[in-house]
Amino acid sequence: MDQPPGLIARNFAVIALIVVIFIVYGSLFPFNFHPMPSGAVHALLSGWNRRPGRGDLLSNILLYMPLGYFGFLSFRSRVNIALRVGLAFLFGLSLSVAVELTQYYDAGRDTEATDVYANAAGTAFGTAAALWLNDLWKRLPRHRIGDPAVILLLGAWAGYNLFPFVPVIDLHKYWSALKPLLQGGVTWYALFTHAAVWLAAAVLIDQGVQGQRSGFWFAVFAAILLGSKIIVTDGVLSDAEVGGAAIAFGLFLALESRPRLRLFVACALQGCSVAAQRLEPFHFAAAAQPFGWIPFLSFMHGSIQVDTLSFLEKGFLYGSLIWLLQKIGLRLAAATLGVAALLLATSLAEIHLPGRSAEVTDAAMALFIGSVIALVRTATGGALNGSRPAAEPTPL
């Protein structure tokens, strides 16, 4: 059928705009601008040959990948593909240059040409991923296309486990990654949290493959992600992870004939796990620390690599909980607000947990994730039951 009029896919454009706001906010906060002698361009160009750290490089690439991805999808398929690719890339490159030049006047920020290279690469990778998935979407049989949010959530979990995406050939490294498996000492709490997250992943995979050999595909997915930790730089494989995945696999198969109960179990375990991880070690102090009402403040002052891992992990944990709550019958808005309320309540409790950063960031993340899920579903025509509308949706 004919596509809606216009050249812009509104929902994807809104997501791209949200990504831009996030990039600008994170790059320029706290917006402490001060007068400087003219020289921003010189400062940018003078560092053209500096070598960035691996963590900063990968994080800057990942930061701009969503912009390239959703920037490409912001244009409807009637727009020439080469033009869509070019416009998305040029926008990402222009935004990166503008941000770096602005940082010259922002106290505490550095103007780095190497960040522009990484941001441009991230935009290009995101655009390439959108182009590839665009083609894959067209080839998929209509009855196999399910909820597009599943792709985003499993992608976040895979990204968290595979980061920093750099494999190494080193037998000593492989042994170091496997050594924790032989040391023992796994706790019931660690098994519980890992089982909860892997069961949520199994239910998502079941939705993605429409129930066809879902146990097999979950085993493949878990084997790839856990096995990658052996060969990926800095990766370590723990007995709790392997044991949790095995428990989740057993639960998934045991409840295969009762999918509704499996959803409730997965949702309950994930909700309890999220709350428990935010409140451990449950040693509350009488004195309270200040509560931070500025979103993502802790991200601004932390390591870029650690922040990237945290964002990917929380993106999956909170997003999967929202998704599971909706699958058991809540509306998306209610599920999103419910998770945001849980995170805000646990954040308020964290003011009595020494060493924790008590702030509104996690609740804001839940609202952001719920909004993205809603926008992506509307743009693609994706539904919870995997149905496809009569009109041809814009592909994810």
C-alpha cells in the first residue's frame, strides 16, 4: 500500500531528536560557558593526530550509532538510499563538530578532533546497521515479524556482554577469563539475579522467533554471549552467570506448556532482581546523603567506558521489565510509569546507602526507554502479538 505522505518518518525523527538532545546534554553539561579568545577551530584541528584511549574511542562510537541509525530511518523509503545515507552521516558529522567547537568555551571540557573521528565512525556504523536491517526486514516473511522492541532490548544486552568488542588471541587471557568458574563461592543471590535476567532474555527471544525452536535459539544466544567473554578483552566468565543461564533455561523449558505463567514468573523475578540490585548490600545508614534531581549527573562525572556499560545494562534491565509488564496485561504507559516509580522509590532509599549515587537518573531512563519503545512500535507497526497491519510500515 501507499506510504503516508511526506518524506519524513515522524516517529523515527522524534527518536533521532531525543538522541540529539541526549548527546548535547551529555556533552555540554553543566553548560558552564566562559569567554575565551577565538581559537576553537585551531584547538580542534591541532589535535588531529592524537591517539584516543580505547574506552573513549568505543564509547564515542557507540554514542553516535543511534543517531546514524534513527537518522537514516527518519527518511521514508521513497527518498533515495544514497541521499538518506549521506544526510544521516552529514548530520552526525556536523553535530559532532558543532559540539566539539562549543566545548572549547565550556569549562572542564576538551575540544578533540579524535572525538569527531569516532563520532563520525559511529554515525556511519549506525547508518550501515539501519541499511542492513532495512534490507533484512523486507526479506522476512510477514508472519515472522514481531515486536521491534525485542531487537532493541536484546541488542542492548548483547552490547553489554560483548563490550568492548575487541577479541584477543592470548591463552593466558582465556585462562584468566575461565578461572572464576573454578574458584567456587557462588551465592544464591548471584544465581538469582543472573537467572532473572537470562529468563527475561529467553522470553524476549521466544517472542522474537514467534515460539519456533525458542529453546534452541536461547541456548545459542546465551552460548555466544557467555563464550565471547572468554575471547573479548577484559571479559571474565563467572560461575554465577553460567549457573544463572542454566537455571533460566531449565525454567523456560519447564514452563513451556504454560506461557502465561512463564511470563508472570519472568516478570516477578526481573522486578525483584532490579529492586534487589539497587538496594544491595542492604546496609542502611542513619545519616542521609543529598538526593540528586539533575538527570544523568553521575554519568557526567564517571568513566566513559563504565558509563557505556551501565547504560547498556540498565537499558536492558529496565526495558525488559517494562516489556514484561506490558506482556502480562498493562498498557505501555502504565508499565513505564510503574518501573519509573519503582526506580524512583529505590533511588530515594539509596540516600541511606553509603557509596551509592541517589538521583533521579534511573527513573528518567525508564521514561526514556518506554518512550522509545512506543515510538518504534508505532513507526514500524510492530505489535505485541507480532501481527502486522494492513498498511506497510516503515521498516526497523
